[in-house]
Amino acid sequence: KTKFWFGPPKGEEVGQLEDFNYSISKKIGNFRSSSENYNKTIEENDFIYYKIETDRILNIGDSVNFKDKKLYVFGATATMKDSILKHEYILSPKNGLTQDLILNNKIKGTSIEGKVIGVSGDTVKVHLQIDENQNLREAYAFPYSTPYTAEGNTGMYCMPEMGD
């Protein structure tokens, strides 16, 4: 079964990380792309990343104190070195956990069959054909635009019916 997560997971507060082998990088290109196109409130320092090596086990989303900064585990890799399991983590400030918009151009214009299972105001809940079951309370309420004439603000209010 496919699952999707949006946003960083809520990790645990791990506490202080001592000075391990580490390197620092700044992703200026990512900062420029994000700040010019998606998020005007981020700063250049949000894109400073620390790559550290440790034998501690951390999870993506965990927060740590490193170099007097609260940072979050952004990426993780485990490797064997001299028969010892080592972990390499990428740490980032919270605002550096952003992801620019990614579009799947291969599905533009795709239609998915479904049936209306609920109507409320100008929203509809739909059981999509790709889902085996759909609980009415858990179904997403999609906004639905009805045809109308714009000039006189009068027109036809015609919502779909159950089963459409």
C-alpha cells in the first residue's frame, strides 16, 4: 500500500551533539530558487548544512543542538567503516527543511473516475475509482465551481448529486 507524508516528520529532541567529524556547506542555488519563487521569508543562513559523522542513531526530523544552534536531521546515511557501523547525517535549520514545488508533468490532464458521495455548500466529497473504500467522514471536500454569469452576479447554482 502506498503512503505519502508531507512535511518533515515530528522527531524527538535528541539534545547536544559534540564536535564530531563534520563539514559545512551552503546551498546558495537552493536559497535563490526558493526565495525568488516560493518563500520570500527564508534567509540565506537557512541553507547552511552541517554534515556530521557519528555512531549515534538519529532519525530524520530529530532536533539536535550542534555548534550552539538548534538543527534538524535532514538526511541520513549508514555505512560500515572498519567493521563499525557509522552514521552520516545532514543537519539543517528548521527553515532549511523546505522543498521547492515538484510537479509530475506526466500526469497533467489525467482524469480519475469517481462518484460523488457527499455534497455540502460548494464542496463535494468523491469516492475515487483508484480507492477500494472511502469513508465519508475521511473523504476530502473538493471545492466545486458551478456555472454562473459574472456580470450581474446571477446565474445557475447546480451542484452534482449523489452518485454523479
